[in-house]
Amino acid sequence: MSERLRYAGQPADVQAEAVRGIIRQTPLLVAVLERLPDLALPDSWLVSGAIYNCVWNHLTGRPPLTGINDVDVFYFDSSDLSYEAENRVIRRSKSLFADLPLPLQIRNQARVHLWYERHFGAPYAPLKTSCEAVDRFASTTHAVAARLDGQSGIELYTPYGLEALLAFRVVPNRRTDNRETHERKAARASAVWPELVVEPW
């Protein structure tokens, strides 16, 4: 078996610990996780590309930040759905994470339904949590989130497991009507990580 696939087919707890280990070895991700509590945001998570791209880079021996454009963070605050409230959080995060090598993109998932259709042309049912947003990602492979737990360990949220991620398969999430996003992201990822196998919609 290829060395990059060494965690494919392993038990779920082994796979989860492998991903936690890769996160711990990536200074950018550690910095985000350690500073995120300073913003005191409800239901906040480091999500998506910065995690799964770092995993692929680690397992293929590429530099840690290869192919990563930014770092996505979700939080869920339904107490104020105004753009102004979210923008205040964005400004605070820019100051807190100013020294990082990549920009942080932080968004209140309680607001997504207010702008999604205008931007993407399709309705989007209101979310109840940040994790529900992860559930709706266009590819199940991308559905991974992390935060520090109370014991300074790393809590993972992986609603579809980690097998596809660690097997280098990009699998569509057919629970959502998001074929275009799945195909666009898969094409971009394949250009950076040609080892990927893309499952068609």
C-alpha cells in the first residue's frame, strides 16, 4: 500500500488520532485553535480546507500550506443577525490573527440563509448550529471541523467519518443540491493533489 494511504481502512479512532496528530504538527492550525477562544464566540470551529488540505500535504510530503488560500472559521450566534455584528467579529479576528501566513475567513453561520440565495442562486434553509453547516458541505470528504476541548485536546467533528479524506477520495454529498460546487472544488484540488480520486456526482 502507498505510504500516503497508510491510514485508509484503519479503525475510526486511529484515523481521528492521525488527523489530530497532523493538526498538532501544523503551526498555523495550532495557532488558530489556541487563539480562537480569545474571541469568545459561541459554537466556534476551525473548518474545512485548512484541515483537509494540511492532511493531504502531510501524507504526500508537500509543504504544509500547499494549495491553501485561507483559513475558514465558523461560529453560530443567533442573538444578532446583522451584518454589522458579524463585521465587528471579522475586524476583531483580523487583529488577533494578523501575523498568520494566511488570511482568516470567519462567518456567523446563523446568518448564511440571509445572503446565500443572492450569492449562489439557490435557497438555503436556516441553520441551527455551526456543525449543521459542515453537514451540508458539497463533498463529504471536506466535512471536518476542529476545536480545542476543555482538556486542551482537539475535538473533531466528522459527520461522514474520515475514510474518504484519508483514502484521497473526493465524495459528493448528495444530501445537498450542490453539484457545481463539488465539481469545481474537486477540479481545483486535483490540480494540486493529482493523487485524488474524484467520485462523480
